[in-house]
Amino acid sequence: MTPPQRQRRTPGQGTPAQPAAPARKEGEGGNPERLYVVAGPDGERADIDLVTLIVARSPDLPPSATPEQAALLRLCVAPLSVAELSAYLSLPFSVVTVLITELLTAELVQARSPIVRKALPDRSLLEAVMHGLQRL
Amino acid sequence: MDFNGSDTIPGPRAEDQLPHTAQSAVKIVIVGGFGVGKTTMVGSVSEIKPLTTEETMTQAGIGVDDNYGSASKTATTVAMDFGRIRITDELVLYLFGTPGQERFWFLWNGLFEGALGAVVLVDTRRLEVSFDVMGRLEERGVPFVVAVNSFPDAPRYPVADLRAALDLSEVIPIVECDVRRRASSRDVLMTLMRFLHSLAMTGSLT
Ligand SMILES: Nc1nc2c(ncn2[C@@H]2O[C@H](COP(=O)(O)OP(=O)(O)O)[C@@H](O)[C@H]2O)c(=O)[nH]1
Ligand SMILES: [Mg+2]
């Protein structure tokens, strides 16, 4: 029995990489692979990743906090990723990023950026991850 | 959700809270066809009970098949499983298992961008369902390893035949695994990390 045959592709082929593409307005063209776009409220999206760690600057809730903001602030008394906040709040990722942007502007939370892939990966980072996995 | 009763929103258990020293996170994405074992893999290595995040995708075009509604603009919610492993007091690893509809994976802002790499899980009974996603990872320059989740009734091919069929260069690891076992899933992640490490040494993907 022979397996089906694939053909390799190369970087840059097909759809170009498009980091954090903003929501596309209706009627804009584009190739058919990008029919779906993330519905982010206009330009509100801060540079927040699924694994950006969010931590409240103070355990006290400001009286001005909306119920959604208060719920988020209570969750991040200890650092918590945006993905986890989205899961616990049962809110879509893009909605949570808007809430976080408000809280960042009000200086109520701190955001700790993830370490992202670079052209040349950081060897000591990879070694740290391997050590951590070995302990599992 | 009723946020007015938000004192009651369950958060992480006390033992699942990250220390305040947690400075940064890294992520790995697990991709593969429906039922190939992505959710099982996330669950078997995660130190927290796997969670689900979601995103709303808006249909903003024509020519989309009817599954998602024929209205000109339809919101579709895509859910993604993820788990977490504490690496050190400063560093946390997150694992994301992609959902069923492939066409959504690459539209999720920032899911693949910045990921250290990906695991492509394949089932040899339907190898071809992973072809497109491998191609897209290649196009975006996201390094990946291939893990064959061995189901009992699946055909078993020699690795050399799989490599030829998948048109993968010699450097890309192909490993067998049983994602139900933590050690096996952990070994797949180790294989990916070692591969990324070798890329760091040679400075190239090919
Ligand atoms: N026999 C066997 N079953 C598996 C294996 N991995 C997953 N399964 C089962 O296959 C089904 C689909 O797995 P799931 O993780 O939900 O797949 P996903 O759709 O990729 O997330 C589940 O019922 C799993 O228990 C495996 O290695 N061997
Ligand atoms: Mg699943």
C-alpha cells in the first residue's frame, strides 16, 4: 500500500504572512483563503497575544470598574494569559483584548509580552523549555 | 455571562496560579485533522485542566459554502483547546490545539505568528488531511515536526516512505506517538524543541 503524495511548499508562496491583520471592511478584495477575518472593534486592538501575561497592579478594585473589568481584575491577581482570561470569562479573544486595552490605558493592569519566534531562535530559551519538559 | 455576579466567576484553582515572577510565555501549536488526537495531546501534557478560548470570525466575502450560512455576513465562533506547562518560575509554555475547520486556523490573529513551532499530528488512515496545513506552515516559515498518532487499525508505513509521501526534507523529524500517554506526548514536544535547537545552530530551515 502506498501513501498519498504531497508536494512541499516554500516560504512566501501562497498567502503572505499577515501578522495581526485588522478586520477587513466589507467589499474589500482579497484572495479566497482569507474570507474570514477576526471581528475586532475598529483599531482598538492593542498588540496583545493569546499568551501575553496580564497581572493586576493592585488587589483593590477601583470603584469605577465596570462589571466586566472587575471580573477580569479579580482573575489576574496573579499573572494569567489572555487565553486563560478568555476561557474563564467565556468571552472571545478579541473582546478580551479590548477590555485589557482599557485596563492598560487606565494603568490598572500590566502586560508581560510573550517571547516570540525569531528568524534565529534563542538557544538558551529552547534549552530552558527542554529542561522544563524533562521534569514533566 | 452575568458579570454583575462576577465574584462567582471561577478562576484558576489556588494551586494553578502562576507565581508573580512569571515574566513571559511561549506557545506551541498542535495542528491536524479532526479526530487525530489534538485535544488528547493537549490534555495529556497540560498541568492545568485544559481550557477553551474562542474567537469570532466574520464571513466577509462570497463563495463560501453553505455550512456557515448564506447570509452576506455571518459570525462564526471558533473554539481552541489549550493547556499550560510551567517551565520555570519566570517562563510558561502554552499548547494550543487547533479546531476542526482548517480554513480558520491561519485567520486567528497571532496564533501562528510568534509560536515557537508546531506539531503536525497525522493519522496514516487519512494522511492527506494534513497536506494543506503543512503547506501553509511552510509558506509562513513556521517550523514543525510530524507526529504519527498510531491508531490500532491504521496502516503502518516505514518512516522513509512517509517522508517521501509527505515530501519532507531529511531534517524534519517524523516520530510515532500515542498521545494518550503523557510521556509520549512530552517526547513529541521534546523532538520539536530539539529540532528548533538544531535550527538555531545551523540558522536555517532547510
Ligand atoms: N486508539 C487511539 N485512540 C486515540 C488516540 N489518540 C486519540 N484517540 C481517541 O481519538 C478520539 C479523538 O481524539 P481527539 O483528541 O478528540 O482529537 P482531535 O479532534 O484532534 O482533538 C478520542 O476519542 C481519543 O480518545 C490514540 O493514540 N490511539
Ligand atoms: Mg479536539
